Amino acid sequence: MHLIPCPYCGERPQDEFHYRGDATVKRPAPDAGEQAFYDYVYTRANPRGWHDEWWQHYAGCRQWIRVRRNTLTHAVAASAGPADALPEATP
Amino acid sequence: MPARPERMTDRYSAWRLLKESLSGNRGWKPAWRKPEPKASYDVIIVGGGGHGLATAHYLASVHGITNVAVVEKGPIGLGNGGRNTTIVRSNYGLPSNTRFYEHSLKLWEGLEQDLNYNVMMSQRGVLNLFHSDSQRDIAARRGNSMRIQGVDAELLDREAVRSVAPFIELDNPMFPIFGGLMQRRGGTARHDAVIWGFARAADRRGVDIIEHCEVTGIRREAGRVTGVETTRGFIGAKKVGVAVAGNTSRLATMAGLSLPVESHLLQAFVSEAIKPMIDGVVTFGAGHFYISQSDKGGLVFGGDLDGYNSYSQRGNLPVVEHLLGAAVSMIPALSRLRVLRQWAGIMDMTMDSSPFICKTPIDGLYFNGGWCYGGFKATPGSGWCFAHTIARNEPHAFNADLTIDRFRDGRMIDERGAGPNPWAQ
Amino acid sequence: MSAPERLSRFPASRSLSGGRKGSDALSIVEQHAALTQITARKGRQSDVASIVARALALELADPGRATNGSGRTAIWVQPGSWLIRAPGSERGELSTSLRQSLDGAAAVVDQSHGRNVIEFSGKHAQSVLARLCRLDLHDRAFTPGASASTIVGHVSCQLYRLESPVPSFGLIVGSTFAEWLLDELQAAASSHGWNFQPVRNAAA
Amino acid sequence: MTSKRLPSGGLIDRGTTVRFNFDGRSFTGHPGDTLASALLANGVRLVGRSFKYHRPRGIMTAGPEEPNALVELREGARREPNTKATEIELHDGLVSASQNRWPSLAFDLMSINGFAGPAISAGFYYKTFMWPKSFWEKLYEPLIRRAAGLGRAASQPDPDHYEAMHAHCDVLVVGSGAAGLAAARAAGEAGARVIICERDFVPGGGLLLSPADAAWRGDMVNALEAMPNVEILTRTNVFGYYDHNLLGAVERVSDHKAEPDQHEVRQRYRTFRAKQVVLATGASERLIAFPGNDRPGAMMAGAALTYLRRFGVVPGRNAVVFTNNDSAYETALALAEAGSGKVTLVDVRSQSALAAAMTARGIDVRLASEVAYFDGKTALVRRRGGAGGDKFVADLLCPSGGWNPNVQLASQSGAKPRWEATLASHVPGESVQAERSAGATKGIFGIGAAAYDGARAGREAAAAAGFAKAQDFALPERGPAEQPIAPFWEVKASGKSFVDLQHDVTAEDIRLAHREGFSHVEHAKRYTTHGMATDQGKLGSLVGSAILAEARGEPVEAVGVPTHRPYTMPVAFGALAGHASGAHFQPVRRTALNDWHLRNGAVMQPTGAWLRPFFYPKPGETGWEPIFREARAVRSSVGICDVSTLGKIDVQGPDAAAFLDRLYINTFSTLAVGKCRYGVMLREDGIVFDDGTTSRLAEDHFLVTTTTGNAAPVLEHMEFHAQTVWPELDVQFCSVTDQWAQVAVAGPKSRETLAAAVDGLDLSNEVFPFMGVGEGKIAGVPVRLFRISFSGELAYEIAVPSGHAETVWEAILAAGKPFGIVPYGLEAMSLMRVEKGHAAGPELNGQTTAADLGMGRMMKKSGDVIGRVLAGRPGLADPGRPRLVGIRPVDTNKRLRGGAHIVREPGSGTSMGWVSSVTQSIEHACWIGLAMVENGEALKNQRVFAVSPLHDESVEVTITSPHHVDPENLRVRA
């Protein structure tokens, strides 16, 4: 049971959250064309290491938060609210 | 030069076993050699798991291409080939999948003789249980699709389920069993033996299996692959096939490609060995739980993904709790048995839960991955189709639909309809 | 309100008690409450706070807290959103009056029938909840006034600690899950001597 | 009978006698005994048979590393196979039986396997059983399966209960030996919240074997028990160390009783979320490989000491202790003190400062020597590597190959074990999580030294958790340094030398694996099955690695040991499931009308988490009869149905309309207040996600309904887009699914029924037309009315604050009585929706597009819509894709099957589509269905076949419109 640091509720067990994967992809403008939407929906960097991702605190404050989590160690470095940015980089 | 001198003298048989036992088992040869890499090969397969080794075997045995190296970053067979729940089946509903997996199942059925290695392929049946009328319809759609394509499938009612699997609780208050879809030709095989059998067979045909040799780059010139950079130096190749499920994205990045793939964690478990209790493989739709019993007596079981991107091979407790709850709900007699070991593998999850075996935009570079949960059962079929694709530079009909481009074209092969959400598949 | 109102998920009485006698006793009581969720429109949070303070003499709680005032409780549920709990006698009227006073500043949604309020108390309350909830509810970690939206007995719940000499907790749960939660609470209390009697058979 | 109980000493209560049974024979023991110690005290020497060769085996250890003494504990539904006798607390009436033998333990026919030894060496099965092909399934495998396995599972459900419990603490201490107690005390004194877990049923670990330290142990336990901030959990084994400093454990609450008390669980699954962890799990003694090291009478030196000191049992008469380190000297001394026979100490080292003291006690010390053979009666002792040697009468042989710190948990936490040459073993590596090891776990042996190290670890852990150091407390004295261990793994002599007793893996098997190329430790493990038995290789894993290392010509540390994974000890399925199994496996959701349904005879069925009424049978009705009756009532008059499970989402805000326009393929900003509209939403990949009606309650206020199954996913989808994609939109969401119960009133008489029940709303077609939304009162309860229809009839849905649901439901029933109103369930609803041709779950299956479902034209011409762009991909826009159609059998007597496939001709190998939903129709007096068929629209009125090879059925069907009733939609507008 991982702990996800919710910026609003503090560290909470992972089963209070729903996962939605890569938070670095950004929904394109509606006229951006098929390739842009293809990349948004399908193309993933899938890094082995730090990964910025969406988690919704569905059983808590219902916010879609950004979490920077390491896919190799499962360590969590930072989190931010839905409209907030994560820090520049994590070593 | 590739040679086959040992092929005839090193055959396994009961007589040989007896003969060797009388001489202190001194006459057995290594199952595969430990060669130094040559400067170049006709084909390099990246990844010494089941799929890579099977590819090498079929390149040699079907296509006569023996100047082949399999390069593996660690010892062979310790990735997903050695971390699965050993299930073999072809009970898929979409023809693109059924075609491929049925070909694979047919190869399994003759694998021992082909490899001269007992991989303990055991066709004791795979039973998928359903819990409602609508789930029955979904199972029937799948079973009928299989039957129309010439694959065996049967729809069992409750009583038939009871007679096949008397240990199942049919009347769980929230998950009553309505029946099951049975594929009797499904079953299990001994996972490590598959690796070793393919390795030995490929080795005896001259394939170099090079362990502890990690690929660090894929060298290209003028849009064409020329070889791989490795921790043991550059190795040239006319063609490179990548079969590293779990780490496909990392290799793709080396080739400048981005794929619709995420790496996810799947746990599996084995219990203490007990006397025979569960004959075939049983899967429960409701609890996302499946179980079988190995020939050694251990109950092998697993369930859903841990649900987040991961390369860690470290399982986590929520899945354990849910899975064991499902296990005891479905088979109450499990309660007092004990779980002995848990392990986890990294799944290449694609955006439609189906794999790819295909060419890439780079000449001479081929990818095999995206196996999701389906990798083990695919092993011979995957190797066979990948070998064909590499040797002929075009896919076989069996894997023609299993491309990466299908996502761009909107021709997803999405059995469960879960959509491009790998964590939810 | 003229119509008879089905308040409780309990078969007969509105409260249950059990467990060992005396100071070890546990109590589960369902409270008749009015509940209204208010969610501020974009940029109107401070307006909402001052309007509610004026209208109900109630300070809106900070994240992770529940505040009391004039017999009502304001529980933070998400950024810009609070659940107001008031006595059952204010059902209907609470939402109507808040809707009027917060018009244009917040979305006001009556949840009086959407949630059940259960109060659970006893010396071993934390021990029982530790069987159902993964949060740290120790006296040092979850003091009166602390509140959390979390999972209790596998369902989403608003859990907050009440002011009381004996450890006491409010549990606000979706009304269609209330019966389930009551069963889970009782079962979890079994180890402390609670005679578990399911509200009904699971499949019934 | 070569073992016996001492008249005094140990931690057993000789004043009380308990009776137990093993293999049908009755014995007695005392509280404080384990089954193993009691069997030994009764002189029972043979307790089990090994896995492959079925060799006779005795008790080898005194703990969880036991490979041999596995029994079936208890009987009937409580039977537990493979239970280690060394871990079973003796209780009165305990029943146990040996396993994996036939016909009896003493005479096991399968022991013939032992003679086939060389031919069934490691991996032999990979090399044979291949001819003839069919014999594998028919003959070989069934034989192998029957021979395999150990004990038998119970065949009935477990009558006992389990629960989970989640604890938090500042410092978790695992292990209660000298180091663990000191760590807990130090952290506790500092004010930290401390939990200390002990696997055993008494705290103390190695202290229990040291009479001199008994007082200190007692003081420490008393002090800890007096601290309110410290919790001591005995019988609690920590089985795994997971991410984010979470540890999992199982507390054996009542396994020491015949059955649990009332209200008591059998076992409790626990998790600990610790700020800091101190691992004080001690060390495990390892085996030495020599011929006959598995014979009954072989017992680890540390185990022998445990039986002597803790249980007052002398495990043998004439003993040979075989060691490469100092620890076994204490065993020799204790044996000499207690025993009546000869004690011989064989040390591989050529000198020992302790030898003289041993000799003085009458112990025969043989330095630079080894045991070359043991058969249970005699042992052959010789000079190291020499020939010949002396034969000793010995019924007890106690090897000690040194001690492996129990690094499993540290290793699981991510700290890679480090080789420590001075111990010839691994010690915990650099910490990755907030943990530290202490005492023997770290390779610090001796009670005083371990206690000192534990106190240090406890202080450091408390400080790291934010608690300042408190006052010191008394620690035992540190003893003199031990002499260095001489790494020693195997005696090279003829005969079977085991490295894994349970799986019968010999030193020769390891060498064979190496010769065959399985030289990596993981390959060797898998090829030989070394270390994969229920004892998890605790005794011999490193020994196997050392033998492999020698074969490879490399040092042991270059070979290593296989990765440590959960579980440190096997864990019961039931424990990990906790309370959440059976009826408690997952939450059950009940609508506000649930009680009414039950009181009125509804057949309830689970659908997802919900319980829903399927139908309300009348006495004597069978099969489809109640469903037909209910559906006919609706089609001919009026019926009422609980549709509360539909998801309901309250959407408000100035931008609510703009938001819904992006969410749905059709437009909601043009919807008038007081109206509702059907909408379809897509996933971003262009596949249909969900559908439902949305009502506009005010300019800035909508009520969205979703399908039952998608209520939560749709709300999350909305929140995702509102919070992260379009944060500029001012829109608020709130689930009101539970606030509102909802009932459908459907049928040509529904208006008249409701007119009699509703106050405050004119229901005439003019004032309240199809897709109208209004408010009124029923029985004094304010309700919302929606004129929408799922059945295809004139119909309304009424939303009621859920506490009033029964009142309103009853009032409508009363109003409908003159029209013969009936409640109808999910089955009748489903029948009517198939007749009407509404797409539902089977069609909205995550594979279909809006166009596939005949709703392509709903897509608005412009504007940003989720899923619009990717829905245009060629594969999804292909007009040849399967389209929703209706089907009816040409021969109206034939039944249709859901899941059948559509083909041109029976026997065709090419499917054109599939049958998604079927029902018997009341309108057409035959089966009808919905199907997804390639080019379906073009095939209308053509005949094809619906085949179900699974049922051996092939039915000729006509392709029709999906709307089997009222395709012009006149009824709903009536």
C-alpha cells in the first residue's frame, strides 16, 4: 500500500486514489489534427525512473493531482494540484 | 561455423537417463554453450527470454538461418519467462488474436518432440467462469468465435462446472457461478523448461546465446540497422529483432521510436505443495483471480495488475489482499492453505491489450512486444511468427494484424473493451 | 415535512450497543441530520466563507478539519467545498436557505438523503476502526476536529473525530452503502465482544 | 526411544499435562511445548518422509526453518496440511498426522524412489516422459501429480474467521530477542509509539536459551508492558517488507487452541506503517552437507540447545556435534550436562581455545575433523579430507555450519545483502527505506553485544522519528569475542549429502546443474528446486551456493543467493483475505426500496455492487412467466420499476452548458430549462463511453444521468477534464446518486396513474410533453418528474429524496391500482429495451462507435468534443464495421442465443458479427435480438444465420431494424 502525498489531504494510502497514467501529455487544441490526438492518447515515454502521472484522490478530496513517482523504486518525490506544476526536475 | 555435431549424440531419452545414471551423470553436456560474441551475425535477437530464444530456434529450424545471436542482459529466462503463471490457451474472441494464439497452441502440442525437451505441456483445460447472464453472452460470443475458427470451446452449465471443479463455491452471494467457458486443450507448461528447451534446441543448431550482454544502443546507418552496441562491445547484424517485453519502451527509445506501451506490474503467487486438488486452470471473472496446480503440487495463482506504471518487480499489498479475498470467496477450502512465495513481472501493456510482432520504420529492425498478460502462452507462436517476419521481411498471416500501426489506423484489437488505459486492462 | 421518513437502515431501533460491559462498551448510533454540500464557484471561496459565517454563524473548516458552530458542523470535503451538517429538524430548510444566501457564489446540493450519519464511540473505537480504515486515528494523530474523506470498510466515508471524553467518531456514508457499513462496523467490533448480528443476510 | 524429558528446567509447565495425538497414537506434553518438543520428549524420532525419495526424516530444527517435520494439523474442515511441528504450540486435544507416505510413515512404498536416485537426479523429468507423445497426459503426468504434493487440503469451507488490522507507529521492532527488546525499550523510553512483533509465543528469542539472562529478559518485558506507548505482539510473524515502510504480518490469535473462542478470529492479518523500523530478527543456523545429514537423529546444534534449554528435552543419548564455529560448543556442553551418554565434538578447525574446557567436562573433542557419514545409529568421524576414521555410536548428530543473519526483511526493503567474510555470510546492505538492523540480524552475536546494538538502534530510530533520547537502562554484559568461523560447507564423501532436505536436493545435484550449464544461482535453484520448499531454503540455501561456487571456481559471494521475496514464512490464504471474503468480499449496495422489494417477494440478483429485483414472481409462476406478466402489464397498462441505481450527477456553474457540450457528442447548451435530452459521450479514442439523459434544471444547473455501471467513471471523467484540461471553465460537480431514489412509471396508463398521485404538475401532453422535466408532490413529498422512456411506452421517471422512496412508491401503486399496476424487475425492463432496440451494456461494450450504434448523426457539426478527432480514424469510420441491427428467427419457434455469431451460411468459417442481446418478445411472440453485423444496414430484410456452435445451433434469421416495437416512436409521445 503506497502512500500518495495529496497536496490537500496529506499522505494517504494508495487505495483512496485512482490512477490515470502519464501527466506529461497535454490534450491538443481541437484543430490540432489526428497525429496530435494520437500522441495524446497513445504515445507514451514510459520512463524507467521518474514519471509524472495523474492520480485522483477519489475517496478523498476528488482532486486529480500530479504525482512525480519513480517507476523503478516507487519512491514519490512531489505532488501538485490539478492546475499546479510539479517542480522542474528531480535528480 | 555453426555446427550440429552434438545434436544426435546429446539427445534426451529414458535410455540415456539410465545410461548416464550408471556413470554418475558425468556425460551430460551443458544445455547451451556460453560463447563469446562474434563480430557480426545475420540476425541478432535482443532478449534471451522465451520469445527471443524461440525466435532463434525457428530462424534456425524453419528458415535455416543459423548465424544468429541472442543477446541477453542477464542470465536467460529470468524475466517474464521465469515469472509467469504458466498458462497456455488460445481462448480469444477476436479473430486477429485467435488465429495467432491457436497457431501458438498447436506448436505447444508438438513442442516436446520438436525440442527434445519435456516442457510438461499439460492440457488439463482452462475454465473461465461467469457470474451472470450477460457475462454468459460475452463468454458465448468468444466461445462461438473460437468454434467458428476451428478452435475447441465448450460452454459449461453450473452442474458441469461442479463436476469439473467441485471445490468451487457456486453460490457466493454476490458472485454466483452461472457457468463457464472451457477450452480443454488449454492448460499449463513448465515455464523454466520452455526457456531451457528453446535455448538448448537453438544452441544445438548453432545459435550463440550470449548472456550478461546488455544492449545499450541500436546502430543505424541511412535508415537501416547495422548492429547493436552492447556492454560487451559492438556486434554487427544485418537484422535485429527485439523481444524484451517489459522493457520494450527502453529499446524503442534507443531506436528513436515511441510506442503505445506502458510497463506495468503483475504479481503471481504459489502456495505450499499439496496433494492434487485443482486439475486444470480456473479463472473467475468477478474477482479477477485465476488458479492452477503445478505438477509439484503448488497452487499457482494471480490476478490483476498493481495498477500503476512500474519497472520494479516489487509487488504491493492491495492486490494481495484483494486477490486472496477473491481466492477464499471462490474456493473456501483454500483458506487454511498457505502462500509460499510471491513474485512480480513487468508487463508490456499496450493500449488495446493485444501484442505486436512487426516491422518498424527502420529497415532491418523488428519489434516483438506488448504481450500484456499473454506472453507465456504465446512463446512458440511469437517466436515462429517473429522468425518468419524477420526472415521474409514481411509478416505471416498469423501476425499480420499484430502491428503497431493499428492504433494510428483505428483498428484496435481490444478484447475487453477497456480502451487505451493499460492500468485498467 | 408531513410524510413519514425512513431515516435508518437499522431494522428496528436507531441505535445498537454491544461489546463488553461498562467502560469497554461500544456504541453505534445513527443520527438524524440535515446535510448540504456547498461548492464555491470559481474564485468565490472567501465570499462563500463570509456568507456562511454570516448566515449560520459557522466558520468553514480548513482542509482536513471539521468546525462546529451554533449546533452545526462544517466539514471540509474538497478545495472550495464543504459538507454542512445540521440537526435533522433543518432538513430541506438548510439547503433552501443556503441556496438563497449563496446564490451565484456556490453550488448548493442537498445530501440529507444521500448520506447517513453514524456516530461510533467507545474506548476501543480506534481499535475497531483500525480493522476498517488505513488512516492513523491514534489520539496523537487524529484529534477532535480532525476530519478525513477516506475509505472505511471498503467504501468512501467522511470520517471525523467528535469532541468527547470517550473516543467518538462521526461517519458519513452514502446512504446506499449504509447498511453494508453497519455490518462491517459490527463485524469489526466482534473482537471486542460485539455480538455481530448482520442487519440482514448479505444476499437478501 | 532415545530422547527424554529432563526433570527440571526450561519454560514448560510440568504441573499441567496436555494430551495430543500423532498418527493415531496418544501422547502427553506440557503447556509451553511445541508439537515437536512434545514428540521428542515422547521419544518419537520418525516424523515425516521427504518429497522425492520418501526418505524417513526426523525433527531437524526448532523453528520455521523446519524441512522435515510437516504434519496435517487438526481434522475435517480445520485440517491444515504442511504445518511445521516446530511451530505448533501444543494444546489439549491436538490431533496431527504425518503426510506424504503410503501406507504408513514407517513403511512407505514410495521410498523405492530412493533406489532410483541417480536416474531421478535434478531435472530428470525434462529429459524423459516424451515418448510416446500421448503417454504424458495419460500416464506419466497423472503419476507425477499423484506422487507430488505434501499434505491434503481440507475439503470443506474453513469454519474460522479472520480479520485485517492496520497499525501505525513511530518505531516498529521486529523480533524480541536481546536486540529487539533493547531497541523497543530505548525507543519507548524516548516517547515514541512502538510496536514490537515476535513470531514466537514467548518474547525473548535467544534469551530463552540463556538461563543467566532470564532475569534481564523478565525485567525488560515487564518494563515494556508497563509503557502505554509500547505494544508487544507475540505470535506475530512479519512476512513482508513493502514500499513506503509498510510491513505485513500475521498474528496467530488462536492457533494455540483447539478452536477459537467466541468472537475470536483464528488469525489476524496486520499491516504496520512505521516511521522507522528496527529489524532484530536474529540469525538462522545453516546446515553442513555430509552423507546422511538428513537421517532421523540429525538435528541442528542450535535446535538441540533449544530442546534442552527451553523445553527440557534431551534429544538423544549419544551425540556428535559437528561444527565450524563456537556456537555449537554450548550445545555440546548442554548435552553433556543433561545427557547420560557420550558427547563428541567435531570441529573442522584445527585449533580451539575452548577445547580444554570441553574435555574437562568429558566431551571428546576432535579438531581438524569432519563427519563423513551418519546413518541414524553411527557416525563416522575422520580427519578432514582423510580416509578411514572412527565410528561412533550416535543417535544424535548436530551440525552447525555457522549462522546466517536473517536478512530477508532488510533485503525485501531494498537493502541489497552484503557479503561479510568474517561471518561467511550475508549481512544487511545499505538501507533504502527507513530501517536499520540490530544484533544477530546484522551479524552481531552474543546476548550482551546484541542488546547493546539493539539499544543503539532503538535510540537512533526514535531520534529519526523525532523523539529525543531518554535515560539509559541496564543491559547484559558483553561476553568475550568468539573465535573466527572456518567457512565449511561440505564433506566430500560417498553417499547423499543434502542441501535441501524437503526437496531432496543433494550436493551432487548442484554440481550436475553446473555441468549442464545451470550455473547462475537462479538457474541452479530452478533446475534443482533447491530452496523452493516450504522451509524456503533457510537451512541450506547458502550451502548450495557455496557448492555451486566451488564448481564454478569462484568465491561464494560471486554466486550469491537467490533474491529474497515475500513471504518470510508461508502465510494462510484466509489470513491475507482477512474479513473480506465470502459475503464480505466487496461492498453491497442497496437502493432505498430494497426492503420493499424483499417484502414483496422480489428475486434479487447482484449486478455489480448493487442488489436489484429481477422479477416479482407470483405463486405458481415459473420460468419466463413473471417476466412476461410484468412486461405485458407495462405494454398494456402500467408498471413501476426501481431505477435508483442509475448514476446521477449534479452539474452547476456558469459554464456547465459549455462543459457538457464538450463532453457529449450532441449539444446541451441549446436545451431549454425544464427539458431533458438523451446524450452520448465518447472516450478520447472515439469509442462510446456512456449514455443517458441530461436535464436542464436552471440556466446554470444540469442533472446528468449515467448508466449504472459508469456512474463513478463518468464523474471522474468530468472532474478530470474540468480540473486539468479546461480549468478555466467554472463548473461544479456532485454525485447525487444516493440522494435521489428513482422510479420509472411506464405504460399507456402511466399518465392517468400519475395524474392521480401527483400534485402541482399538469401532466397533459401539451404542458408536459415527451422529454419534459417538472416538479410536483406525491404524498406530500416534493419530487422531480422526467418524461422519458426506456421501455418504449409512454413513461415517466420520478426522482424522490431517498428517505421518502417507499412512501412515494406506495402512493403510485395505490394510484395505479385501478389500472392493475404491477412492479416490474430488471428482466422485464431488459425484455422491453431489447424490443425497443435501445443500446445498453452489451452494445456499449467498449468496442463500438456512435456510428456502429446508429447514432453517428448525433455528432454535432463543430466544436471541441472529446473523442471527435480519433473517431475519424479509418478503422473506426469504416462503413463496413458491424452496425446495430435487429434479428428475428425465420422459424418463430426457434430460440436465439446471446453470443451467437452471424454468418452467411451455416458452417461458414467467417463471422459477420455477433448477437449482443436476445429476449423472448411479447410483441412478436418469438425470440428477437439485437446484433452487431457488418454492413448491417445494407442487409436489412435479408436472411442470414445466427449460429452458436457451443449449443450446436444454427438459426436462420432476418435482419431488421433494431426497433422491434414502435419504430416511429409514437407511443412515448402519446
